Amino acid sequence: TLGTQTDYRDGEAQTDPYSPEYIVRSGSVPEILTLATLTWGRGLPAGQAEMEIIDRIREKCAWEAALPPMDSPSNIAKRLKMMEAMERKEWAYREEEIDKLQKVQMEVFKKLLQRREEDRNELNDMRLNDHWQNHQKAKEEKMRKIQHDSALMLRKLIAKRKSWMGKLERRNIIREYNDFASQTYAPLSRIGFFPDNNSDYYAVKNYYLNTFAGLCELEKSAPPSIFPIKIKAPKPKCIITKTGYIKRSGRLEVVLAQVHQ
């Protein structure tokens, strides 16, 4: 029957507040029972709207207690009059609540319509952007084709201009080899020649220099007089002792010569 709650707890594991069982004594009507329909998360903890409902329930209870008894025609007429006034008041309150609910619904509808309009505008923008991108690609492809056709027509016109009288121009080999920009030295790839495929065409390939057998054969054919190495060792500039060491005076002379330079 006892419950504890510490400061170090997990909020997600918290259950609904404990509501103990109760027994109503005969002849008594506790005021707290008028709030039995309110539960945690649905009316509790009480806000401004719940406080207004509680105040209206208290006013209605006070009004019921103030009704005159039905013991005389005058009291009955007075009671009916008070009940009609209360009924009109209830209808006015109910109409006011309906107006409030309608206003809230209208605001919700406005927000939903605005969100739907924004989503539709965003979708339309995406579609327009895709359409524009497709048109741009088609435009670039068309411009590329026009430029290609223009270059092709220019080459045809240049070739046609060379033989403007309809005469065939004979090949001038001397002029082709004299011009380093001619087809002999720099052929075009569109004609069907790819220079990268034959990049080692002009490389020197020698059997005697590139293979071991060729080197051996070349060594056998060479005269023996070219093989002895005739290299004279340079004379030392410094004085060397018999043991092969340089004297200190010689080292100082080299250092002084470097400093002098």
C-alpha cells in the first residue's frame, strides 16, 4: 500500500499515479467523485480548460441546491423558470464551445492546406527542375551535333576549295616531306592512323646491344687489345707517408687552399 519515488528514476518506466480504492458512506456525495471521468493523460494534470469545467460543476451543484422545493404551484413555476434559464445558459455555453472547436478545426485545416500546398509546390519545382535539366541536356547535345556537322562541312569545303576547278591535285611528295605538319609527319586520327599504337616504331632495336647472346657474340668478335683497362691513378696532391697516411701539414694545406678559394 506504500509507494516510493526517487530522484534517480527513468521517466519512460514511470507508470500512472496510484489511485487507491474507496468506499462512499451512505448519505454523502464527495465532490471529488465528479472528477472520476478524468484520468492521467486525459484531463489530469488539470489545465485551464479542466479548471473551467470544475468551476461549472460546482456552480451547477450550488444551483441545484438552491432550487425551490416542489411543494406549491408558485415554487413549481419558479423552479421551471430557473430551469429554463439554466437550460438557455447551457445552450449558450454549448454554442460557445462549438464555436471554439470550429475555430480550432479551421486553424488545423488551414495548416494542413498550407502544408499540402507547400508539398505540391515543392513537387512542382522538382518536376520543373527535372524538365529544365532534360531540356538543357538536349540543347547541349544539339549544339554538339551542330558543331560537329559544322567542322565536317568546313573540312569538306576546304577539300573542295583545293580542287575548285574540278581538277584532281596530284601528290607532291617533296612538299609533304618538307612540311612537318603534313600527313606524313602528323597524320590525323580521323583518317585511321593512331600514332600511340606504333610509338616504338622509330626506336633503335639492335640484337647485339639488347640481348645477352648478342653481347657475348660482340665481345668475341672484338679484338683483345681494347679490353685491357689503362687507367693511371692520379698523383696525390699531399705528402703521404710510407704507411699510407696523409701528414698533418698536408691536410692543413688542403684546408687553407679551400679557404682561399
